[in-house]
Amino acid sequence: MKKFVFIISFLAVSFYVSLSVEAEVFTLWPFGKSNSGGADGPSHALGGTKLWDEPVCINGYNTSLSITLLESDLYNYISRLRSLYPDGIFSANKNALLMTVKHKDGARTRIYLLQTGTDGNYPVIQFSMKLPDKLPDRFTWPSQLPLPSGAKPLNYMNFPDKKLYYGTFSANSSAEQSVGEMKQQLLSSGWQNVSKGTFPQSSQCGDILIKNKPLSIAILSAGESEGKCKASVMVQPLK
């Protein structure tokens, strides 16, 4: 069960990362008029069996992530959502769908459908969240996450019940230097290096560290594009 919860938490982080646009992580470009699509709203439009609601804090804003197990195939759900919300923003591939719907009050609902079977088949997991028109751009970087000197925090998220923290930042240093400085900060506070990942002929690099008391994992990554470095770090207890 704990392994399942960890996997779901990791997928939830992937959901947030998939919503990134430049420095505005967890947001998408604004769009035109919205469609209510039903009295219960987009989060309930597909039915299914709710697994749980997870409290989430994003840049200091408290909200909730709903995780639901759906009972049909991904392609059927894509068709239904497009019919219910023709003015929503959709992005899909053979394994997933990302949809954003804007409400009259300016708030936005994000839905991410992930096919975990093969060929679009059941089971499909739905992640849904309602966010304000604009998330806070001023916040305090969590002390649980390392931050290289001179780096500029872009955003963070925290699952308080899981004690999971995820953050992104930009830095003037190289990707390797950013990962190295984060690693040194963690090593000095009792973490142990597990492995280091680099990509040949690429400016991408990363690292994984483990802490025994309490048993926790830290995943570091950074990359360079057009002379700029952007990095991320995730820290989560394993039990």
C-alpha cells in the first residue's frame, strides 16, 4: 500500500510538472469563455470511484488534489470531455489527457487522465484540482528543500499529509553546479549519495540521495537551455 501511495504521489508531481509554462508552473495560458459542462463541475463529470482527496499547498496557496479511478477507456473519456467542455484547453497523447476549464469566477479546474493499462484500456486514473486565476508569486522557499546560493525560486508544492516537497528554481550556474550544490547541502545534513545520472552529449544531469532517519528520498535534476539553468528537487519520506 505504501508503495502504491508513493507511486501515486510521484504521478501527482508529474501532473504538476506537466502544467508548467516557463516559470508559471501549475498554470496554463488563459483562454476564452468557459462551459460549465454539468452541475457537479468537471472534476465529477466522468464519475468513477474516488480514491482519496489529498491536501496540497502550492506557493503558499492551500487547495486539494482529488484522485479518482475511472471505469472505461481513455479514448471514451477524451470524447466525453471534449463534448462537455468545448471551450476547454486540451492536450493529449496515446497515454494521457490534460484539460483546463475556466470558471465564471476566474478559478480554473485542471484534470489529468492517465492510462495505466495498455492500448487505452482501463484502468485510468484521474487527477483533478481547482486553482485560483493566479497563484502567489511571492512565497517562502521550504526549508526542507536545498537551494543553491543566488538561485531564484520559481515555485514549490507540498503534500502535507505525505510530507512531500517539490520545487523548481532558476540559477546562473551550470546544471552540474546546481545539482552539485544541492547535493552538498543535503550531504551536510545527513543524506547519502546513491547514484548520479548524466546524459551523454546533453546539458541534463541529476542525482538521487537517501536519508535513513527518517527513511527518505531526494531526487535532484537540472538542465540548461539557451544559456539558462532550471532545476528541480523532490524530497519525500519512504515510510
